[in-house]
Amino acid sequence: DAVEYDCLIEATPTNIVDAEPAFSLTLKAFEQGKDVVTSNKGHLALKFKEVVGAAEKAGVQFRYEASVGGAMPIINLAKETISSCGIKSIKGILNGTTNYILSRMTAEGSDYEVILKESQELGIAETDPTQDVEGIDAACKTVILANSLLGIDATYSDVKVIGISSINSQAIDLAKKDDYLIKLIAEVSKDNLQVSPRLVKRGSSYDVSGTLNMATITTDLADEVSVIGLGAGSLETASAMLTDLISILKNKN
């Protein structure tokens, strides 16, 4: 209310209880005829259909690439670059914090609690890491991809979620003996919305370390398209938001 603006850049913290303040701020911007770019997952995971419907009714542009995968392009890629294809499913690593923890556990043989504490000291994991390590963050992203790319009318409660807090060094070692890794995998399909630790083959496209995210999009025409990118970080998130802003400006010309 205090400033003149053309586009709302909405970057408040994700709230999966009631989606505020992102939900109210976004709807208010739409009512004022303003475009919106967001990195927030809360209102999209809980009220995707309502928010997107409000944007369409207001005749404004609404973009949310930064809500999934940080700098890794996936929503815009699917909607624009491979828009000729029907998407059958998406499967991938959508949380950089858990991937960092599991990667460190695999490389060093350390226990979960030790790596989690070090991750918090480095600023990779939050002081309260619940949203990441219990799979909540990845589940929110699963809902966003389900709605935006597969047309599934889903909310957070529709996702089956298991986090990584129960993964110990013994499980990691057993997987390594058979040339497997344990990764927190999100799956998005008409039949399954799930986030859970899974065994993936070493050397496969899912074998990415650190805070990297990856996703494989299975399509009807282009078969499988995989993307990899930094999934966490302020600059990475900003890059996705700036890309969305540039797209909005281009569409106005």
C-alpha cells in the first residue's frame, strides 16, 4: 500500500499451515491488477487452484519457477521449451539440504545427527530442519509440479511423505555394498504423489551430490528429459525469480 509497483516479488517464508502472508498478499496484488512472481511454496501447496484461478480471473501474469528447484529450470522448461509434449511423470531430488546430508553420510560413513549438526553450522540446514529432513519441503514441491505440469488437483495432504531422519549409517553402508545410494526421491504421476528415501543406482542420473537438485521428466514425445541445478541458496532463488520477471516483461511487449 505504501509504494507504486507493477509486479509483486513475493518472497516471504513458506507457511504450510495457512499459507499466510503469501496467500493474502498475492490475492491483493491480483485484485489491484498486478503481476506476481513468487518463490513461496505455501499458498501453492495448499491452495494452488484458487491462487491460479484468481490470477486468470484478474487477467494478470503469475509465475513461480523459484518455488521448485531453485536455479534448476523445471516449470518453465516443461511449459515452454517442451510444450509440445504431454508429461507422464516427474521423478527427482527436490531438496538440496537432504541431498547434502545423505551425500555426506555416504562419502564419510558418518551418522545422521553428526552431519545434520554440521549442516546447520554451515547454514545449509535450518535451525529447525523439520521441513527439509521430514520431506515436507519436497512434498510441497511435489504438489506444485502435480498441479502445474500434470493438471492434478492435489494439495499437500495428498502426498505420501517419509523423511530421512530414520536413515542411519548402517543403511547407507548396506546400499553401497550393492552399488546403490539412498536418496530422498519425489515422484509425481497420476497414480502416485510420494516423497520417500529410495535406492538409486550409483552412476545413474540420480547420483548427484551436495545441494544439487535433479529431475527427470518422462514425456510422450521426447521420452525422458533430465535437468540438474543448484536447488538451494539466495542467489539461485533470485536467478529464478529474475527469469520469471524478465518473461513477464517480454510478454507485455
